[in-house]
Amino acid sequence: MNLENKTILITGGTGSLGKALTAHIFKNHPNIKKLIILSRDEQKQFQMAQEYLEKDYPQIRFFLGDVRDQERLVRAFQGVDIVIHAAAMKHVHLAEYNPDECIKTNIGGAQNVIYAALQTSVKNVVALSTDKACAPINLYGATKLTSDKLFVAANNIKGENPIKFSVVRYGNVMGSNGSVIPFFMKKKSEGKLPITDTTMTRFNISLQGGVDMVMHAIEHAWGGEIFIPKIPSYNIVDVAKAVAPECSLDIVGIRPGEKIHEEMITSSDAFYTYDLGKYYTILPTVPTFNISDFVDKFNAKLVEPGFNYNSGTNTEWETVDTLRTLIKEHLDPTFEI
């Protein structure tokens, strides 16, 4: 992919994925024109600026702003070629307790990103989704499903504008802020780990896997796709055994809005879902391109009727040993395996 002389903006750029994307872009695309980190947290921006000093990274810019502020986004998007929309309220239980705030950020913010991109010269928008947007039972998932629908439908209102909007959807990012493995690693000194339900499963993807998906969408999206990776699942008890086998387990029950298993593709989506090899993609029900051309270009294969992609019935699984290896590789080089 050639990003030479391109200007990229990341909303929520001080978060786990934003920082991983920043590192990846500077390592692999040093000839970009500018990389703009937009977020509302001045402390995180200050801390990130210490890692990316202007003398070493002259292309980086830090832009304070909130995706709820449409006018600020229009200003921020001036001269931008590619927008990666990673800003969101993502904690399920906090969204259940503060629904208005979640709606304003995750739905209103998505609408503002779309509006600002259409008002400026942005060519490509990639929005981050979550497995919780698939058949949602909690407010966070419902807002992200709505966000996905908004970004997919934005391709229908762009007129002659050559802009493309697409979505990447994946499961729990290993080691991201607030995720279960760092939580268990902090808790293990207490000798007891809280477990919601012993049968609970989740999809697992590394930060780099998430970054790779975003870069894939930037390069290959035609507009309106929801890209989904083929990734392994884990059982929550195996995570606990991997992190702290010496700890006892305290079964605390599932929290409001939690599922036992997550889905990324429902059987209702199967009619529009194609296997691309490394990824699946759910194509829009009203595409702006010819489906047969898309199939020929990517050697895409329609999945079987009734297909669904569920963390509990997945065919690929992490084990205690593979989880330990991943923790050492991605989170803590001193972790003993």
C-alpha cells in the first residue's frame, strides 16, 4: 500500500488501537505527509506526545477534540485523505448505567464523522466495530450496530463524491485498555480471580491483528463492507489458568448486558457474507458496486446458507499454553511460561 504524501487522522487516537496504528504507520509508511491524533483526553495526548517528539516525528499532530462536536471535526478533517474512526465509549456496564452518554458518542459521533468527511476532501473512512454489534443485547452493542449501519449507508448518500466508507469488526483485543488479561494480571496478587461464568467464551485478536485489518480495509475496501477476521476463541477459565494457575476462581455471575458467547456474523447475515480467505466480509444489502465484479476481483465465495460465526462454536481455539505464549509475546516479556 502506498500512503506516501497522504494525511491520516485517527479519532480516539490515544487509545490502545490508535497508538498501535500510529506505531505501525510510522514504521511502515514513513513518507506520509501528516498523521493527526484526535482525542478529547488532554492528559493522554500529553503522554503520547512524550513518546512521539516533534523532532523525531515531524509529521505528527495532536488535535484536541470530541467526535460529538461536528464543527470541530469539520475543522480537523481539512486536508485529510484517510480517517480511521476508533473513538467510542466501549465499556458495557458503563454504557448500561450511562445510556445517554454512550448514544451521544457512539451514534452521534458516527454521524458527525460521516458529515465532516463528506464536507471535506476525505477519500476513505474506516470505522471500528465490535463483536458486540452482532445481535446486540446491550446498549454498547446496539450503538455500535447503529454506527455500522450509518457508515455502510453513507456510501449511498455520497453522490459523485469518490469517498469510501467501510467497517472492520473484531473481538476482544488482547491487552487493550480495560480487557480481561491485564485485569487478571493485576488481580493475581490477591490469590483469587473473579470469573463471570465458567462457560464464557470470547474471540481473541492481537493489537497488530486489529491494525492489519484496518490497513486491509484502507487498501481494499470498495465501500460498504464490514470486514471480519478469522480468529480463535478462548474460554475464560483457560485465560485464568494461563495468567495465574495458582489462583482460586470466584464465580461472580455475568454483568448487565454481557453474553456467554459472542457472535460476529449471524445466520441472518449469511446471505450477504463472503469468504475472502483471511477475512470474511458482509457486503451491503444495497451495494454501490457490482457484486459479481467484487467476487471476481477478490475470489470471494458466498458462505453456506445459515452460516454463523460464534465464539462458542468456533473451530479454532486458544489453549492455556498458547495464551501464555501470546501474553509473553504481546503483553509482558518477563511473563514466565
